[in-house]
Amino acid sequence: MTHGALNKPLQRPVLSSQKNKKRTLKLFLLLTAVVFLCFAVVGIASRTTTTRTLEQRSQKLAKLVVNVVHPQKVPSTIPIQLPGETKAFIEAPIYAQTSGYLKKWYFDIGTKIKAGEVLAEIDTPEMDQQLAQSRATLKRAQAQLDLSEATYKRYQDLFNRKVVSSQDLDNQAGDYRVKQATVNASQADVNRLEALEGFKQIRAPFDGIITVRSTDVGTYVPLGSGTQLFRIAQISPLRVYVNIPQMFSQFVKEGTSADLILPEFPGRKFSAHITTTAGVIDPTSRTLLTELQVSNDSGELFPGAYGQVLLKLKADTKTVVVPSNTLLFRADGTTAGVVRPDGKVEIRKIVIGRDLGSTLEITEGLTENDMVIVNPSDGLEAGQWVIPRKKEKAKPIAKR
């Protein structure tokens, strides 16, 4: 009993110590689990953040940087510069209308003259003799007519008194009519020769200047030879001719203003306006021949000069222009790449109005607010993310 009683108090501390150890172990395991769980949570969060960052960087690197431009509205007035040529308002060669020798000329090249002024005189001795002979023939025919008329009146009186027969009266009446016809023919011949005599004086047909004198004193001038004696030009106003490309022909209107620029007058512009057109497109050059007029009261502008004509054509203001290197050619037609506000690409169909060289006129599909991709790649697809980089706006219609 004593031995058993002595051992009982010794068993309690051992059991208490074992319980403490188990409790400590559980606490350690719990703390270890918590630590591992914390590490796992931190690791997962770190990997998620890293993944998102990498994704964002990848998306950013995957975006294509593109140059974009805003279409520009076509101005109401299209300036177009084209080569032109000045010509006299009226220009005519002067020929002789009678044969003879040039007796005298009064004006040389560059002289301003008035309509009706005598330019030169022709000596026509042969025609003078013909005219004198024709006048003499007329006088003889007139004398014969006077005699025939008197005889005819006498026969009428005799016929009334029944002295001559009606046959004799008819014969005399016929002779009288023949003499009248002879006088008329002689008079016509005299008139013709007198008209030719009037052409001995060569006169100016209109106001202008003499641009050519191709004869001199003593030169024989045969009638109908086609020999030009003078050439006269009216230079106020001047006509200006220009060939306008077919693409602009619909805007050419009578009265449209323009400026004439000549190299011999640097810094100066001469006002002109469209007066008429040929009304047809030249099938060879595909241009419309257009005539303008420019005032030349001072006479400082010369016919036959080469210059530049700056036209101010009225255009359709509903269209826009873009650079020609914005086009995309796809199976469904002509398109352009447009960057939407969200950064995605839209492949948009467009309608080209006119090809202006470095720029294109677009009638449908684009507005001034669109961002159109310049030099788009063939692999550009709709919905693709891009980074737009703006360039200068499309230039308006260039001068030509």
C-alpha cells in the first residue's frame, strides 16, 4: 500500500507534460500552416500582378503605331494654275484687191492705226486705161440709147397716125430695149473698174496695230496672188487660251475670275475672266479649250505670249481631300483605314471623286473628324489595336 501510495502522486506531472507537448505541437503546426498559407497568398498575388503587367506590356507592344491624318474639306474656290497663251482679239492679213505697183506705204510695224486709215497706195496704170475705155464705151452706148429712144417715140407717133405698121413699131421697141441692156452692161463694167480703182488705197479694216509689213515701194502686187501686204491685230482686250483638264471641266463657268501671270512682269497679276469654252473635250489631250479675256488698254501685253493662268473655280464644298497614299485596295473595292476613338481600326469603303495627283477628292465615306491611316500595311485588319500618331492635315487641291 505504501509503495502504491508513493507512486500515485508521480503520474500526474507526466500526463500534464504530455498534454502540453501535444498542445505546443498543434500550435506549431497551426502557425506553420498559417505561414505557408500567407506565403501562398502573397505568391499568388505577386504572380497575378506580374502577369497583368506582362499582359499590359505585351498588349502595348503588340499595338501598331500608325500615322494618321484628318481629311480636309474642299474649299469653295479651287485654285488651279495652268499654262496659257495670249492672242489678239482680232487679227487679219491684208491683201491687195487690185493689180499694180506699190506706190507708197504710210505705216510701219508697231504703229497704232484707226479703222479706215490708208495704209498704202497702189499704182494701176493698166486698170486706169481699162476704166477710161469702159467709160467711153458707156458714153457710146448711152448715145445709141438716146437715139433709139427718140426713134421709138417717133414711131409711136407715126403708128398712132397709122403711118407705120405695128411690125415696124415692134422692131423699134426691140432695138430700144437692146440699147438699154447695152447701157446697163457698160455701166456695170464701169462700176466694177471704179471699185477696183477704190482698192488702189489699202485701208485698215479695224482699230489695232500693224504687226507685219511684207511689201515695199515698187513691188508688183498681182490680184489674187495671196501675197500678204500687212497684218493687223487688235490687242485690247486680249484673248487668253488655256486647256483645262477634264476633271475640272464641270466647274468652268462663264464669268469665272482668273489671274494672268507673265514672266516678263514679275510680281504682277493681270485680272481676267472666262468668256467661253469649246464645249467639247479634246479626245487627244482630254482637256477643255477655254477662252478668257484680259484688259489691255495700256498695250503693254503682247499677243502670242506664254504665261500662267491662275483660275479660281467654284467647287462642291461637301467633299473632302486626303493624301493619295491612304488608299487600301481590297476585294470589296477601294477602302481606307480609319482609327476609331477606342483605338481600333475600321476598314471603311470610300468613293473617289477626282484624282488630284498627290491628293484625292473623296465624295463618300470620310469626314473631317476621321483619323485616316497614312501608308497602311497590306496586313491591316478591322478591329486591330493601333496607336495613332497625327500628321499634318491633307493639303487642299494643289495648284497645277
